[in-house]
Amino acid sequence: MTAPAARLALDGRPRDPKSRPVRSRRNRARYALVVLAFLLPSAIPLLAFTLGPMIAALWVSLNQWNLLAPMKFIGLGNYAKLLSDPQTGDVFLHTLYYVAGYLPIVYIGGLALALALNTALKGRSLLRGIYFLPVVTSWIVVALVWRWLLSPSSGVVNTVLGFFGIAGPGWWTDPNWAMPSIIIASAWKDLGFVMIILLAGLQAIPTDMYDASKMDGAGWWRRLFSITLPLLSPSTFFVLVISLINGFQVFDQVYAMTGGGPNGASEVVVEQIYDMTFRYGEAGEASALSWILFVVILAVTVIQVRGQRRWVTYG
Amino acid sequence: MADALLDLGARRARGIPKAPRSRASRARLAGFIVLHVVIIAGAVAMFFPFLWTIITSITPGATLTNAPALIPTDPSLEPYVRLFTERPFVQVVLNSLLLAAITTAVQLITSSTAAYAFSRLPFRGQGFVFAIYLATMMIPLQVLIVPLFVELKTFGLLNSYLGALLPTFASAFGIFLLRQAINQVPRDLDEAATIDGAGHFRIFFQVVLPNIRPALATLVVFSFMSSWNSFLWPLIVLRSPELQTLPIALAALQGQYISDWDVIMAGSVVSVIPMLALYIFAQKYVVQGVASSGIK
């Protein structure tokens, strides 16, 4: 991405000796106007509503502020308070628990689905549609439905379990089962998204590679591990990066399914940021926690990008 | 599902997995059947919550403890009538449609113009600017809540549609998606148009945009979906009941009508229908759009 840019000439055109036009100052000004015309519609909202607020959040995090009274500068006080508060560790642990439970399920499930729906099944566009349906459904709806399915006394899941003589747990009403309930609903919702990304990746793999390896007598598992997975590694990488970024930002489902309860058992980082800001009026501390979360996500993403050379092969 | 089953029959009738002669082909047939059974069972399990939602929404009086029968004995649209008469749900659906339509339209403009600039208009520092654009994808919305709230409060835009809309106007995801697509449009086309005397604006409208339709359709689905389902920001900005969007109204329904699950589920069905229609309209483009984005 930076390499071509580094080769740009001063007049804003690629340095290409053959076709480089001699440009007058007036032409250059006109070219700059064209670039601005194409870039400003996106640059203005990004600067005003993403980058600007982000820098502002850093400043807010250095202050004590309840959103109403004037800010009071306290330096790193909010960060010190957060780091000494055991609840900070708890909300990060709950978030990690979510990510660790959710990621393997959606990746393995999504991969299996993509492999199956990439075969010559007919009616597969209907099947793809069904598996994709939860992706386009609002979290609020999914949470409502799953709260009901997992209702301890009369929910469908416990009724079915009871049919087999198993006493189902209290799901979202039980501190030990609240997070697994959220993970199950989340996996159900996101399976189709992972499936679509991996399906697109599978379709980009040339079929002659499979033909050649079949001739060599390689079995299905062998082809999976020696052709499919390596060639699918860029998609896998994309899914992991996106899922981890989204996983650390988990909020909607927690808010709608448990509200962080029972007894704070499923309180995650963003739920905590939300509560601090709008329930307890601690905007400074909330901004500090936001920045800690951002740095964690950035670190995780950078580690993934660095590590990708070891296992991601770009065709 | 029935479609897939029929199809299995048709496939076998056509003899596609040939009549089992050798052990290998018998194993292949077994694998074929197992695959279908597992995939279809999975689809049934996937679809079950939707089915349950639909059944509940046409069973008046269904509650958390008084679950409806799988085949409703006395189906009725009364919950839908109650949803739209007792609550301002017509307004709520219109609000959501309006916000999603504006977000989608604006994102199509901002994403395609920016993508054209990054793909076709080289300028000094382009790589750096693009890296910053991409980095905004990694900033969680939650980091921005407090300063955005203050910013919009300063401008007096709290509790207004504009306040809910402004932060959604540019999407780094959309720009990235479309840039990858534009990169794949052959440059010969631009050059031919340039020789004909076309400027960048004409090339953009007449050459590039018609060639990236699948990516544009993909962006429409993702933009519309993210706006239609967005919860946190509208919850904070849109405080008046008459401005509420669907996800917020549904969450509120849950609090107020704790026992009226039929009405809640009717609201859920209503919220899924537009997205389902959009997906059906765009589905042939979506896989293609993701595939050509270079994400592979």
C-alpha cells in the first residue's frame, strides 16, 4: 500500500517517463481539485465523526467528568483507578471468556458449512439463505428469541433436554451459564457471516489443483489439509481479524440478553463503558477504559498481522 | 429444504451418483446422503428459532410460560394488529427505513468516490491517507461515544435524525470493498474513454460504476443491514419515542409487555422482513462481491 505511494512524483502523477505529461501550474491545481472532489465527501465525515472524537476521547480520559459539571484535569488518575479496580480485570476476563468460546465454534462451524455448501448440492442457494438469515437479523430480535428458547422453566431447549431425561441448566438466569448462553446465541447468529466469507474464498481456489491431487490418489482429508486450508488462509486470516475485533467489542447481545448479569457474571468491557458513562456519570473513567480496550484490540490485530507471514499464503 | 430433498431425488433419478457397484462408489453415495442429512438437519435447526418466532406471532395469548403449539390451532394476525395500533410501530418502521435508506445512499456516494480516488487518482501521501482510512475500521464505536455525544450536543443535534445519521456517513469498510473492486476494472477502459475526451467524472459515472455493480450491491446489503440493526448509537442519540428505531422499540417492548410474547414476536418478524427481501434481491451478487473484493 505504501510502496506505490512512495514512488509518486511531486506533481501527483505516477512517475512514468513514457507518458508523463508536462503539466502547467494551472493543470496541477485543476488535478488537485479533482482529487479533493472525490476525497472530501468521505474525508469530512471521517475526520469530524471518527478521528476527531477519538483524539477527544484521549483528552476526556485524563479528566474527571460527569458529562454535566466542568471537566477536572486529573492526569492519569482514571487509568490508575481502573488498573487498581478488580472489576476491570473481571470485565476483561468475561470478554476473553466470550472470545475463547465463540471463535472456535464459528470458525469450525463456518468452515464446515462453507465446504458443504460449496459442493454440488442443488437447492444450495436456499440453504445458504437459511444459514445467512440470522446474520441480517437484529441482535435485539436474536436476543429476544434466544432468551425464550433458553428459558429455564419452559424454554424449548430445556424441554427437549428434559425429553432425554437431562435436567437443563438455568441458562441466562444462572451466573455460571449466562456467558455460555450468550456464546451459543452469538455463534448461531454469526455462523452465516463466516460461511459467506469462506465460501467466497473457496470459490477462488482453482479446481484443477484438486484434479491434480485426486490423480495422485490424495483422499478428502489430505486434500483439505494440503490444498484447501493453505489456499484458504487469507480468508481465515480475515475472519480471525474481524471476529476478534468484533469479539472484544461484544455489547448488543449482552445488553439485550443478560444486561451483564446475573450478579455481573456476564459484564463485558463495553457494557461496563456504557454503564459508567450513562448510568454512573463517570465519562472520564469510561473514556480511559475505552482507550485501554482500543489499545488491546490494536495490539491483538498487530500481532495477527505480524504473525500472518508464518501461516498465511497469498496466491 | 423440500427443494433440496426433491433435488436429492432428482439427482439420484438422473443417476448422478451412479448405481452403487464398487465399494468406492457405494462409500461416495453414503457420504453424499450423510452430507445432505447433516446440512438439512443443520438448516432446520438454524431456521427453527425463526419458525418459532413466526408461530408465536400468530398465536394470540402466547406467553413465556404458555408456549404455543407447533402447529397453531387458532392462528390469527391479532398480535400484528395490536403491534401497529397500540404502539407507534408504523412510525418506528418508517423511521428505521428512512435512516437505513439515507445511510445506504450516502455511503454509496462517499465510498465510491473515495474508492475511485484511491484507485485512479494518484497523489502524494496517498498510501498514508489510505492507511488512516483503514485504521478507522479498528476503532470501536464505543471509544467514540462520549466525545461524539458531546460534539453533537454542542451542535444541538442530539435527539435528531441528523445526529443519528452523521457518524454513519463514511464507512472505511465500504471504501475498502469498493477500492478492491475498482482495482479490478481494466485500466484500458479508462484510457479508451480518455481518448474519447472523457474526464474523471465521466469515467467514474460511465465506466467505473457500471463495472462494479456486484460490489455496490454487496455494499447496499451491508450498509442497510448495519443501519437497520444498529442499536447503541441510536439508543443514545434518539431519546424521543417518536424518533425511535426498530431495535430500540423492540428492546423497549420487551420491558413493557413482558408477558405479551405474541406482540413482541410479531415485532421481530416485522423487523426481519425488509432485510430478508433485500438479501433475496441481492444474494446472487453478495458471494460474487465478497469474492471479487480480494478478501479471499
